Amino acid sequence: MAQGSMPAELPDLLRQHLQAAIEEMEREIRDQVPEYGGDGDGAYALRVERTVGETVAFFVDSVDHPDADARHLTELYMRLGEQEARQGRGLEALQNAMRVSSQIACRRFIKDAYRLGWSRETLGRLTDSLFMLVARIADAAAQGYAREQGQLATEREQRRERLRDALVAEPSPGHEAITELAVAARWDPPRSVGLVALPAAAPAGARILPPAVLAAWDAPVPFLVVPDPEGPGQDRLWAALRRLGTAAIGPTVPLTQGAVSLRWARHALTLVERGLLPGGAPVRCVEHIASLATLAAEELVGATAGAVLGPLLDLAPARRQPLAETLLTYLQSGDNAVLAAERLHIHEQTVRYRLRRIAELTGGRFTDLDGRLDVMLMLSWLVRSGRAEDPA
């Protein structure tokens, strides 16, 4: 705004009505913007009044001094934007307050222009200057808001990471400590959690999960903390987990036993990676307890297999494999040869022939009820581990 185009007396005329303009703006803002109606101690309203006063005063001074330094004012609005973000509000209230103030200023300019005989050029330059200032402070508020939101997001993510790590810590820091971390992270503490172990190359496009799920994508073995996995309304969660492909879902445990769920989820993922459990989709530990128990005692199972399975292990792999599979399926079928044959997709007589051959080799020891669970675990390990095919 060129100084030469303005009447010399204009700044003084504006200053004469400065306080009245400020009071009108404050009154209209309180009436039209409910958020700025004041809080219990009036601090919010006082902040608005101070802001309006400083803004109007700066504008009048800029008419007299077009090159006035606006840094103080823009810093003020940046702080206002930051405060709105910290309070969890949007910028709508602040923007509405600016709109109300601008309308009142324009209305007063037009009234004074008629009353004092200002030229159209004077009125136009005055209103242009006003809108340029409003755009500048609005931009400052938006910058402050965005900066504070970024900081808050970083702090919130850090709190979620601390909570996530506490949930899988061993020993657990305890229910009270976890609850405090959950409150700080704005995470509603559930009654139970389930941990999901993932391979390192989890699909990036499938990482969009419900906000309540805490993720550790950068861990050596990535994992998720899932609140109340058995609770109602988890269809969206399980659909998201299926998009991840290969994954292992640990048992559902109390809030302070996340380490237990994660440990078994990682055991299950190991079995998937070894080809002992199906891959390509999430597997649940609760559905593979025998396999996981065998894995946990794999060294013991391997060392004692000879004593339990005896002559079966002395056979060549080509003969050992079908006998081991048949005996395991037969025992799993409740000693029902017909059901075992259906499961193996062979003739019932083939099952009975193999059972007789096993009885001949072992002296019928597997017909005893005692130790049958041990035999089934051994056979499961023999078949699933590939040792029924591999002489090593």
C-alpha cells in the first residue's frame, strides 16, 4: 500500500476509533464463535482479546508505516495455531474469528469512507491491505498448527512405542505401569492381548491396521500387539491380518503376559518358515499346540526317538515314511482304520496291512494306551520334520 495514495490524516482517524473497533470485534467473536466465548477462568477470552487488540493496532500502524516488521504478529499467530493443536482442536474457530474481524473492519471502512469522503482508491487500498494481513496471519497460524501437530504425532508415536515394548517385556513392568503408559499414549487398556509375529518382508500395502494395533515393523522379527483379539467386532482386524499373508498369531493372554504370546507366535513362525506349518496366511498357535510342544522339546524328541519308535527308524526312508504316516493318522483317528484310510486317500486294506507290518516290527507296543501321547508326538515330529523321508 503506497503511502502517497492515502490521506495523511488517515492513520490518526483510524486510531481515534481503534478501541471501539477492538471492542466490537471482541463482542462479535464471542457471539459468533462459541469456542471463543470464554472458559471457566476467562483465560481463553483474554487471549482472544489480546490477539484482536494487537492485530488491529498493528494494522493501523502499518497504514502509517507500510514496511512495519510483522514478525511479532506472525509469531503470535503461530503460537495460537500451536495452542489449538495442543488442545486437540482444529483451526476452524480461529479462522472464523479472523473472518468476523475482517467483516467488521470492512464494514467500518465503508461507513467511514461515506462519512469522510474517502476516494474509491483509498478504500480499495485499505481493504486490500487488510486482506493481505489476514492472509499472512492465517498462514502463520496454519504453520504453527502443522508444526505442533507434527511434534505431537512424534511424541504420541514415541509413547506408543514405549507402551508396545512394555507389553512384551520380560519380566513385565506390571499392570499399573502398563496402564500409566497406555493413558499417556491414549490407548485404551484391553483385558487381554494377542501377539502376531510376521516375517521381515511383510507387504507394505497391507500395513494399514486399526489404530489400536501397536506395530513393530522394524524389529528383527516384526510383530503386532492386538488388543482383545477374541473380542467382538474384530472382523476388520482379521481381514487386515489376512492381507499380511504369512503370520503367526500367539495365544490370547492377560495384559502383563504379552511376552508369552509373542514367544509362541515366533515359535509358530519358525515352523512356518521350516515348512512344518502352512504359510501364505496367518496360523493360530491354539490350533497347532502339538507341533509347538514338539518344537519346544525338539532336542529331547530327537534324542529319544530311537528308544520310543525303535525298529521303525531302522527302515529305509522309502519304507519308513508310509508306515509312520499311517500309524500317526490311525492314532489320530481314534484307532479307526476306515477313517485313517479316508484321510490318507488310500484303501482300508492298505491301512490294515501297514498296521500289521508295524506290529511285526515293534512287537505290538503301539497298541498299549500307556505312552500313546508320547508316540504320537514322536511320529508327528518324524513326519512333519521330514525325518521320515530323510535318513539324516
